[in-house]
Amino acid sequence: MTDPRPADMPWLTPYLTVRNARASIAFYQAAFGFALRDVHDEDGAVMHVEMTYRGQMIVMFAPEGAFGSTAMTPKSAGATAPQSFYLYVDDVDATHRRALDAGAKSLTEPQDQFWGDRFAQIEDLDGYRWALARRLSA
């Protein structure tokens, strides 16, 4: 049986709705070091974005209203995102700081946790929650 996925695509990729695709690209690059893999635009308006992290596809997104969608960001909907994303990073403190500098809101300051990770949480520009983690040395 042939692989049903496009080349270099994981089996599961979050697909987010964002308010401003260009602002989200800049935020994810500055805050987390994500790399731009692909951008589809229509008459100069970004309609679909794919971003990678350490060579792996990590997230795709489109702006509110793209392709006729009625989906809204948590921030636009006035809601708390029911999901969060757990991202392992080299340095939780530095990544947390970069995310705040890029416009994120801190939800949990970096601290060592009982489960063995250094951990912090932020909320991005659109209201999505990101957990930042690094395994503590044994």
C-alpha cells in the first residue's frame, strides 16, 4: 500500500485559525524558531501556511474566513482554547522570554515540575496556549 500522505508530512498536524497570517508567521518564527515551509496566497492574501520545527512539520494555519470558513481564533471568539500544545525546547527560560518579547502573554513562569520537566506556559497572539518544556537531567 502506498503512503497516503504528501512527502514529509506527519500523520497528525494541528491546523489553526489565526487572525493575521503574516503576524502569526512572524510570531512563531521569533518566539519558537519555527521555519516557514510553505505559504499559499491568493491575490496577495495569505490563505494557508505550513511551518516546521527542527525539520518536522509542526503546524498549519489559515486566517479567519479563508476558504469560506467560519472558524474563529479563541481570542476572536472570547473563549479559552480547549487544547494546548506541548513543545520541547532547548531552553525554556529563553524561549519563554522570546515569546513574551514577540507579544505572547505569560500563563506560567518557567519552573521545575514534579514530572521531570522544566515548564512554562504562554498564550500566543490568537489565544492558543503553548506549554514550553525541557526534560530535567536525571
